[in-house]
Amino acid sequence: ASVINMPSVESLIGGLSKLSLGPLSGIERLKQRDVTEFAHLVIDELCGGNTFPAAQYQDVEDVHVIANTYHAFYKKVVGADLPKEKILEELKKGGVSDAASTLLCDAITSRLPDARRAAVIHASAIGHSHLVDFDWKLNLVLSSDKIANVQQPKLLVNLYLSDPRHPEKRDEVLVELSAQELEGLLSNFASINKAIQDLRV
């Protein structure tokens, strides 16, 4: 069995900065009347639609970078389920004017159901394997090579995965969680459940 540690919340949400990103304030290079259309074109791509049409903004310097930046930002908004107040706060921190912030915020909040649905579809398409069974046990780490007395509980979870393309084979993954990591995981599950319930509405 392979042993893995749980990734951070940031890596679960973010893993996208292989893209070329810039400051959120780059949006100020657009005329205010173009901000709403720009935002919806970015969201279209985020939802699995057409690739962002950079050719429409040839007069805007580094438009690809701006588009990538807001693709990443909106992905974070959806993944972290940020409320409107928090979205506006993040944009303000990024140096975006109040007028543009309102337009950018209104665009994503008006399309949150579509964006969440797209995120679920994307996540389910990452792999074919699915969970068929699990087992768990609790270990108490008493010491380490550096500290004589640790007494740190560790939860070990065995996940048994099956791939419908190879039904005769079953993979086993061992996940090791500290108390803090377990607390973060359970918190993520609560957020995931809320997002699923919202999709059903």
C-alpha cells in the first residue's frame, strides 16, 4: 500500500498557478464598461465553455495574464465558497477600484450555481477509480528521533479503490492524518456537502 499525507486546503483549492498570473488590479486596464463582459467571458471558460477570446482585447496589454488571473481568482471563490463580502474584500486588497470590484463580484455571484456544477463535473472526471471500502485505526506516536516524548495521535485510514476498467484489481491507499489534518478534512467535507446541497436546489 502507498502512504500519502493530506494536501493543504490551499493546494486542494488552488493548484493552478502553473498559469501566468498577475495582480488583480490588472483589470483596471480595461474600460469600466468592458469589465462585466470580460468577467463573464472568463466565467464561461471556467464553466467549460469557449476559450477566453483574447483577440477581442488586442488593445489591452497582457490580457492573457489578466484573464488567467481572474480564472484563478474565480476558481478560488467557487472552491472556498467565499461570500460576497469576502470577494469584495479580496478585490480591494488586490488594488481593484470599488466600481470594478462590484461588477466583478456581481458577475461571479450571479453564476455561482453554474460554476459549482462545472467544478463538480471536473472533479469527478479526474479519474475512474472510486472508493469501495475503507478501514481505520488510531496510532499513538510516543516519541521520535528528535523528541523523546511526543504522544501524538495519528489516524491511519486504508482506502480501497476500484477502477471499473479493471474490476479484478483493487488498489489500497493508506492515508495518515494528524489531529489538525483530520479537523481540516472534516471541515472540508462539511463545505463539500454544503456545495452538493446547493446544487440540488
